[in-house]
Amino acid sequence: MGKFSELIREMTIQEKLAQMTQIMGDCFVSQGYGKLMGLSYGFDIPEELAWNIGSVLGMGGAEKLRRVQDLYLSHNRHKIPLMFMCDIIHGYRTIFPSPLAMACTWQPELVEKSARIAAKEASVSGVTVTFSPMADLSRDARWGRSIEGTGEDPFLNSLYAAAFVRGYQGGGVGNPYQIASCVKHFAAYGAAEGGRDYNTTSIGDYDLFENYLPAYQAAVKAGCRLVMSAFNALNGVPCTGNRWLFQDILRKEWGFDGTVITDCTALYELIPHGYSETVEDAAASALEAGMEIEMVSTAFFQKGEELVRSGRISERCLDEAVEHILELKDELGLFENPYKDLDEEKEKQLHLCAEHRAAARDMAAESAVLLKNSGNVLPLSRQQKIALIGPYADSQELLDIWKCEGREEECVSLFQGLKDKADCILCPACGLREGAADLAAARKAASQCDVTVLALGEPPEMSAEAGSRAYLTLPQEQLRLAEAVLETGKPTVVVLFHGRPLELGSLAQKADAILAAWYPGTEGGSALAELLMGERSPSGRLTMCFPHTVGQLPLYYNALPTGRPKQGEQDEERFRSRYLDAPNLPLYPFGHGLTYTSFSYSPVTLSAQVMHPADVLTASVRLRNTGDRAGVETVQLYLRDMGGSRSRPVRMLKDFQRVALAPGEEKTVQFRLGIEQLKYHTPANGFTWEAGAFQVFIGPDACTENGASFRLEPDPQ
């Protein structure tokens, strides 16, 4: 025990258990509540728990939180301050694009900046902890929470997880305007079978260590102060009761010294999982696994003392958990100042300030991905007459469900962004929520204009948590609207508002241009108008591929090869690993994204044909802007290990560079490869390298065939 040994000795067992319990903010002074998210557990909040609670979930606002902290401290005999925790996922009041969209910038520095702004706005409102980043790797767009992560690649996910942590925490959580970061959901929640939220996962150690664990580990290395358990069972063991995950991997192997918290009601869910028979069993399993804060449910408080008295759980287990909780509060500086950065005047000054809105607009522009641009229909010009049609034409519903304190009425719609930049006729043609589309009005508007912008998408509640979908098409009413507009023969640009890759069907073939806007946040309409009108050029790149059909899912670029690979998309040999009725490859691959110019790549050149463990190999291409506009190309380097003790993926992203070039300009782009980039998780020796042949590919996306080969050999004796 450490700094708080004496205080912990003075606490009763029930006071300790209360510190280890988190309740919903709205229930803080109530006598109890019984139903949350449709789950009836009969959670009881007696007075003894309320005035000794360790933390509160989901409250915000400087005036309110000051009042609650004052009230709490007036009742708590040890004067231990509360922590206020929130799901600050992509902004607090100024809302940035959803995390999956932000990932498409391929700019971790921008993600870090967004988290720093979110922390500043949250801290002045009294919030001290955020449940972000979500480091769950997602390979299945049916899973609604794909929106909350950063995609299908472990390398890129790791960069973003660390960037979020640095942004929230800065040089230390006790510093002004910094909050503590909780990485979630440990572990492998994104592999939910069938893409169905809360479902079980089955992952071998090789896949787990290679693909799913790296982003969590990156967040831990970056210094995140909390880790949250996942809802799912991993290989038959629910994560909230998984001692191997939390004690062996997180604590011992990775050296995590922070606090562990369950997800909301996840402790009680050990019972319906079939892992625990009773509440006592669930509490004991969670404590033994290393859970220290129970979110929302109250099994620790209800059953913890009985478990200690019976000898099933040692009181030392509780003491260690409370020590971690108090250390976190001390790091935050709450013992010296229970309000930390809480400031009602600064709250008014900082929320939605011009600087923050400008950053949100920049992020929205950088995160949009131009999927298609036939005939260079984009950018639009001021000389064109534009018909703006569709349910998102003038909608301010540009935030996903994790909008924290963001408000739709403060969002800039697409029409609001365009109306001062273009000759634009607004024809929504159908409501966002319901009502048949006025197809005649849509056809008429499109026919009277030079070009149509169709603003389509999935309503926010159709994605995120509990937003799993078996079909990934746009709503049928919108598809009918799109067909009516396309029948006019006028050039048509589709702007998609969505939380995940969608199945676009004939829209992908018939539309002249498609811009993936995602849920772009507070300044979405302003950013999209700048892109459509050519004031900025799109530069976003996909971090999850778009399927041709939902039947291809799960679909991801870094899959393992098979013994009977399909030899290109034209290969119709039956006895291959292929579909009879769909391509193997995605509609739009990982890394795909267009801009308003074009680029050419020279063949890959290598500094050597043989690499030794102590060497650094240089791989180069000559990149040229072959268009007539300036642009940014995201040059991507992929590896393939051609043979080893385990089969290796057909592509693995290992590095990338964003390169800005003027028309006609060219530049040599170089990458340095060291032995660490060639290591992987082997059955016998953990992360190590193996001698053999490698291929290196450099190009604009994961499907590039622009490559060269080298061999890795042991150092000469």
C-alpha cells in the first residue's frame, strides 16, 4: 500500500465498496432505480452508498457539478472528492466527426488536437474522465459500434489510440484542461459474431495478439489512466471476469498501473452470460479478475462485505482497488481542488468558440472521402445551377448518438453551408424521418438545374451502440428518390451521411460522384460546401473497406491467404476460394480515396535485396502530380511475409506519408524498414522475426500491385 494507506485503514468495508461503485448522475440523490437500457436488475442506491460513492456517470455542466460535489462532500466523512465521468467520444460541446470518420484523415495529429479541445471543453464543465478512445478493431460493418472506432487495421488503430490519449491527458491529468482517458473495450469487442452488438467472440491467440490487442497496448503505453472491460465473452470467458486478460496481460505483461472499470452493468451480465450463477459469484469473479470500479450496477456494494467475511475475497483485494481509485483522484488534483478546472465563465467562453468550430470544420473537411468522381463532375462551380435534394439537404442531424453535450440546432447543415457559395435550389423532396418522397418534385428540380447534389444517409440511431444491422443499404425511400433523380440524366453527386461502410448497390454505378461525409459534426455543412465547391480538395482515405454486398462480411484487406486463392477478379475457376455471385474484393478498398487531381507512381526501388536484423532497408517511389490542381496523396507502404511458422496476411500496412504536390510536381517518397516492422507473434517465441522472403508494396490503397521483393537473413557470422 502507498500514500493512502492510513485513509484506507480508516474506511469501513462498505465505504471501500462504495468507492468502487459508479452510479448514474441522474440517480445521485434518488432513493433507487430499477431499469436501465431495458434491463431490470433492481439496483438499489441506499443513502450509505450515495454519500460514499466513488464516481458519477453521465453528468455535465459547471453549475450542476459544483452543486453535486458540494453536496457530496458535506456528507462524506472522509472528504474524498467525486470523479465525474462521461462518454466524450468525439467532442464535448463542439462536436467533431465520428471517430471512424476522423480516422479517414490519416492524420493522428488532428485526432490528438480534437481530443485536446474536447478535454478543454469538458474540464471547464467539471468532467474529469472520458471513456475514450475505443480501440476495438472492426472488420464487420454490420457492427454498429464500428463508428466509434478507427477501422480495420491494427497499425493505424494503434496510432490513433495513442493520439486520443495524448490529446485528453497532455503532459499529465493534473494539468489545467486535461482529463483522464479510459481505453475501451478490453478486449476484442469489435469481433462480435455476426456483427451483432454484445455478442460473443472467438479469436485464436495469433489473431488476438497480432490484430486486436495492439491498439489497447498503444493506449496503455501512451499512459491512459483507466481501462474498461468489454461486454463480450472472449473464447468462452466474459471479459469482465477474465483474469488472464486483466491480471496476466494488462497488469503483468504490459505493466498497467492505473484503474480498471467495468462497462455499464457488465458485472451483472456475467449471470446471463452463463459464467456466474448468482450475484455473489459475479462479484467474486469480477474482483478476482481485477475489476475495481463497477459501472452503474451495485453487486460490489451489495455482496462485497459478505464475500470478505466468508473469506472468498480478501480485504486486501478491496484495498488495492481503492488505492488505485484514490491515486487517480490524486493525479487529477481533486484532493487539493475537488472542482479542478470547473469554471462557469470559461465554460461560456470556450464552448463552441470560434477556434474550436474552426478545428471541427477542418476535421470534417479532412475526414470526408471522395469515393467516386466520374468525368470530374466535382468540384462544382458558381456558374452551375445546383439542385440540392434529399433528407439531409437541410438537416442539422449531423451528430451520431455519442454527441455528449452537442446539439443539432447548433450544427451547420449542407444547405446552410452551400447557399452563399452557389446558385442552389433546395428541394428536400422527403422528410428525414417519414413520409413518401415527392418524386415528381425531385425530378422537376433536377431537370431545371445543371447538376444535382443528393444528400442521403442512415439516421444516427441506425448505427453506434445497439445499432447493428443485417442489411447495410440506404432506406428504401431514399433509394427510390435517388432512382428518380438519376433518371433525369443530369450529372448527380451523392453526399452520404452515415456511420459505417454501406452497401451502395446500383448507386455506386449510376451516380457520377460519391462523397462519404460520415456524421461530420457541428461544422459539417460548412466543410462539405468547401469541398463540393473546390475551395478545398478532399484527401480522406478509408480505414474500413466498403463491401459490394453484406454477404462478403466480415471483409478486411489484411486477411490470411488461402491454399486455393483466386487468381485475380477475372478468375472463374470453380475450385477456388471465391463467391459464385459476388467479387472477393471490396467495392472500395482500405486506403481508397480520390482528390481533384491525379498521381502516378514509379516502380518500387529498394536499397538492398537482402536485409539483416541490424539493417534499415529503404523503399522508395517517385510520385508525380499528373493533374492540373494541387493535391495531397496518402502514399501507403504494405508488406507481405512470404513464408514463416504461421501464415501471414496478404498485405500489412506498415507506414504511410501524406505528400502535397503542385500540378506537375514530383517527389521521391522514401520509407525506412527496420526489424521491428518485420516481427510478428509466433507460437513458440512470442513477438520475433523469422528469416525469409518479403514483398513490399507502395501505392494509393491496399490493392496496389506496385511492389518489389527482398530477403531477411540472419546476421553474417
